[in-house]
Amino acid sequence: MKGGGWVVEQRKDEKEKSIWYKIQSIDVKWIYLIQMIVISYPLLRPIGLPLGTISEETMGIYNYLNNLPEGSIVLHCVNMGPTAAAECLPGLIAIVRHNVELGHRLIFYTNTATGVPYIEEAARAALGTELRDHPDYGTKYVNIGYIPQGTTGFSGFAADIFFTTTDAYGNDLKTTFFKDLPTKTAADFDFGITYGSGNFAWIITYLRDPWGVPCGGGIAAGLAADAYAYYPEKTPGFLVGLRGGAEYELLIKKPGLAAAGMDAQSLAHLSIIIMVIIGNIGYFAARARGRGGE
Amino acid sequence: MSMVEVEILVTLSAAAITLALFSYLWRENLAFRIAEHAYIGSAVGYGALITAEGAKRVLMPKLEKGEYIWLLTVLVGLLYLGFFARKWFFLYRYPISIVMASGMGVYIARGVKTNLIGHALNTIMIKDWQTALLAVGVICGLFYFYSTAEHKGPMVYMSKVGRWFLMAAFGAQMGLHVMARTSLVIGRIRFLLFEYPAYYLIPVAFILVAAGIVWDYMKKK
């Protein structure tokens, strides 16, 4: 028994020394370092890798917004936090820019506390001024701000637009923006878009289905698989992560943060694919050698 | 302190916290722990403040109209404080159950129609080969989790096909998650490389990590 154990130990040592075994167990610190370099390089020196064809979902939301008549009311639900901002904020800025160009009336709203600063940031980037200081604030743009209790809070707002009576800055909601709306409910909106890492289903469940408002999204890539369940029956389209944002920036011919980040995104993916291939070569080679030895 | 100085200080703090959190990639360390606690603390503080402001915006107009019945919601909210005392802990269950019940009520009214009936209808309405494939995937995927009877005959093949569909779905989900996490790193690296004066902290962080690695090595020896 003792001798047998020794043989097993010796085989284990030999196995651990083999290059195929080492390939499979590279210290993760090196992988992180490679990723850091691969991401930093194209940010410092852009390569200009092609983005490929614009996806159907991005084209869908772009075309839908393009075909809305001037002055249509678009609700922007900025439900994002720092975890999703890097990939969803560029898309939000691009869509707001496009809406401003088309002359739509925009409502900003969030059901997450962390969404508040991103409303301001997107408006600043698209309008060039602070949202509250814009001359059209109150007539073309309004910021409802944060309503607590997530979808329950949103349901209250959808059933009665004057649920909070004031906007995020304390102005009376009854004065200008909502003056000419017929029902003063969410049914008056022409389109709703949710942004961030919250699930996509909520806007379909609480806005599209009960109020008949078509909805889209600018969602974190990790949640895109859930959103496809509603496409194309219940949504004309949505932006998937940073790539969706980059596609939208190209469609409106205003390349920005997302397009600039796509080189880094592509190279990072390429390096991950290469590492997965190397790891698999190591695994299969080690397995083949193991079998040969037996 | 001028506005510009405040902005510089904020950017430097953000860069320091980002680098301290990244330092976890080397190993768990004091800088990471400080940044982690500061992040959680500030997130909770910010969330509490914004939520209180939001609640005030919803409540105040009703009180101004003389609808004092809404003050009950504040009382129910205060019951959450029962969490901190063993004697009054039971009170904490009331607001929790009210929030859960109202959330469930709103969801059942809307969610069942959209996410259960809606999805089921869309699955069985076969229009083209893609929707047919989807239907096959859903049915076989459900068979994979069916444990009431032993998998025999055609059920074996169906659950195998279901497993392949599930693995394809998990693979797609994983790929999208990698894309999402890479975007996060891109966002932080972009901030560190281009935001003034964040990039001044990069060499400082490298020197500190290098010193840490040397310290570890010396200790090992």
C-alpha cells in the first residue's frame, strides 16, 4: 500500500511538472495583468477595428424612434448604478441626443437611488447644459427623479403622473410639460426605454402591457438573454451593452465613449478566446498523455 | 476650498478607491479592505438619503392636502427599527410583510399575464423554423428537470436534447456576462488613464504593489 502511494505521488509530481498541466494552471494574476494591458493599449492608441454589421435590435429601436412624429413623449427610465454605467451610459447619451435632434419631449425617471446622477450626466452630455438650467426644461424636458419602491412606485406614477406633484427640483408638475396630456397617465407616453442592469421584463410588465406603450431598452449585456424573450413581439429593439451603445453612436453619426471603447472590448475578447483555446489544448493534451501512461 | 479643488479631491479619492479595489487582484490587503468598507458605507448612506428624499416627495403633497392617514406609512416604516432590539424584533416583520405583500400583489396582477401566459403563448405559436426550434428547446429543457417519473425511452433523448439547449443558453449568458464585466473594466481604466489628476496615482499604486510583492518575498525567505 505504501509503495503504491509513493508511485501515485511520483506520477502526480511528473504530472504537475508537465507543460500541459502548467498551461491549465497559470496564476490568475498573470491573466489579470494581460487583460489590463490588452484593455489599456487600445484606449491609449486606438486601433480602429471595424464594428461589423449593426444588429437588428439596435436598428429596431433606432428606426422606431426615427419614425415617431416630432413632439412625441419618450420616457427614459434610468435604472442604472455604477455597475452598469460603463456599458449603458454611452447608449443612454446617444439615444437622448437622437431624441433631442428629432424634437421629442423627454421625461426622465429612475426607480433606483443610484440612477439620479446618471440622468444629470446624460442630459449634460446631450443638451450641453445642466438639465434644470436648459431653456426648454419644463416644456420639452422634465426630470421626475427617483420614486422609491421600484415597480410599486412606478405603478403609482403610471396610474397618476402627478403622483409626486413636483419634479426632481421641486417644480410643480401641473404647470407646463403635462398640461396638454389627455389622460395624465402613462397611456399618454409614446415610447418607454429602460436603461441599466435591472431586468428588462419590468418595463414590459408595468408599462407596455398595462398601458399599451411600446418599450425598448439600453441594457447591460449580462441581461440581454432575458430581453430576447420579448423580441420582436413585445419590443421593437434594445441596445445590448457597450456594443449596442457603439452601434447607436454610429447610426446617429456621433461616435462617443462606446465607439472608443470597442477596440478595447474586441481585444479583451480576443485575448480571452486565445486563453480559453490554450487552456483547452492543455487539458486535452494532458488527458491524452494520462491515458497513454495508463 | 474652491470648486476646482473639490473636484480634484473627488477625482483623486475615486482614483485611489478604484486602485485600492483593483489591488485585490494581487491579494487581499489593507487598502482593499478600507476601500471596500468605504464603498459599502457611502453606498448605504447615499441610498438612505436619496430614498428618504424620494419618500418625502411622495408623502408631503398628500399631507399638504390634509390627508393625514398617510402618516401611517411613516409609522409602519419606523417599525423597521425593531430589527435592532431583540425585544422588539417582531415589529420588524410587519413592514417587511406589507412591502412583500404589496410587491407580490402588484406583480401577480401584471407579471403573470406578461411573463407566464405571454411567454407560454409565444412559445406555442410557431411561425418559422426559429420559433419551432425555441419550442423544441423549451419542451426538451422542461423534460430535463422532470423528475416525477424515471427517464426511459424517448424521454432520455428529450432530456439529452434539453441539456444541450440549456448548455447553449448558459454559454450565451456567460459570453454576455464576460462582455459586461469587460465593459466595467474599460470604464474604470478609461477613468484612470484620462481623468485629471487620476493618472498620477497609477505609478504610486504600482510602486506600492511592487513593494508589497518584495515584502512578501522577503517574508517567505
